[in-house]
Amino acid sequence: MVALSLRAGDIGSYIPSSFIDWEGHVSAVLFLTGCNFSCPFCHNGYLVKGSPAALNEDLVIEHIISRAVFLDGVVISGGEPTLNPNKLKGLLLRFKEMGLPVKLDTNGSNPLALEELLSEGLLNAVAMDIKAPWDKYDMLCGCDVDVSLIKRSLNMLLNCRLEVEFRTTFVPALLDYDDLHAIRGYLGKGARWAIQRFNPEKAMDENLRRTNGPESEILREKFPGVIIR
């Protein structure tokens, strides 16, 4: 792929085929550059901080078109894809013209953009991160967060008819089991929720790289019926 200068919303990385980023789908995955959070446990720090170059969007799209018969959809992740809503919308329109369903991964900080994309039928599925209980959000995101925006996106998706998944990365050095129970209370009984086990290897905060990830067996015992990854 030809590299270009980097801006928020550019394609920073591309996986032609994934079996794990959208359950039940073989999907191409685009990782867009830029993020308004600086989560210390993030493993995509090169997208948050800015990588040396971005991929050529037209060439990536051409490659996806050439393989469309083998794909069930496209996942757009990041970074935070809604940082550049106009660019994101243009990308989604291209996939809609191709007839490829799209799943969006988001931190929920831009409910206006999310509402517009949903109302225009440009999304087929959404995965939203719930980082922490509201009183710990700033710590887990590494910045000041207006949690009212997160709550607005959460309520929107709880009442959405699309396929929706909420996700929490459990970092034992930053969260405890009571925090997870609090998050579960925000979601209610019917929501699909996945607890993702923190992998310290590539954490943005080097101090976290020296900590341990959680035990999946304990999480399954304490949170029956919840997806543990």
C-alpha cells in the first residue's frame, strides 16, 4: 500500500481477513488514526499518538473490492473513528455502495456522529467500549472525559435495533470486580457485554506492561453468562 501523510480518520492499518473482530463474520478490518482518549492500557498506541504514515484509502478499497466475495463485512476501528465524522461517513457510503455490511467500534464520545450514522442506515452493528464506572472514567481514559456524552451514546445503543455489543477491558491494576459489577448495572439484563482480558504486552503505559492480566476462569465464575475474551 502507498503511504500518505497522517491525519485523524486516515487508515493507519488494515487487516484483509479477520475471524475475530466481528463474531460470525469474515471481515476486513480498518484501523483509523487518531483518538481523543489516551487509555494507559491501550494496545494501539501507534494509532493514538500518530504513526509515520497512513495507507492510501483508494488502494485499500480496491483491495477490499477484489476480495468482497470472500467477506461478510467490514469492521471500522481505531483509534476513534468518529473523530472525523465527515471522512468516516464517506468511507461508510463507499461500503454501502459495495453492499458490504459495516460494524463500527467506538468509545461513544461522539453521540451526535453516532446518531447521524444510525439514522442514515450506514451501520449494521456497533461495538462500544464502557471503560469504567463513571467516577473512574478519567483515570481509565487518561484524560478528562465528559461522561454525559458516553451515557448518551450508551442509552442510544441500548434502544437500538441493530446488533450491539458493549465491551470492557478489565485491567486488574486499575479496576476491581466491584467496578465490573457497576458497569453491568449500567447495561441492564438484555445487553450483550464482553469483558476483555487486559494484555500487558503492548500497553501504552510502560508501568502496566509489568503487571499481570486477569484470570479468565475467575471472570467466568464471577460473571456467568458474560462473554469473556
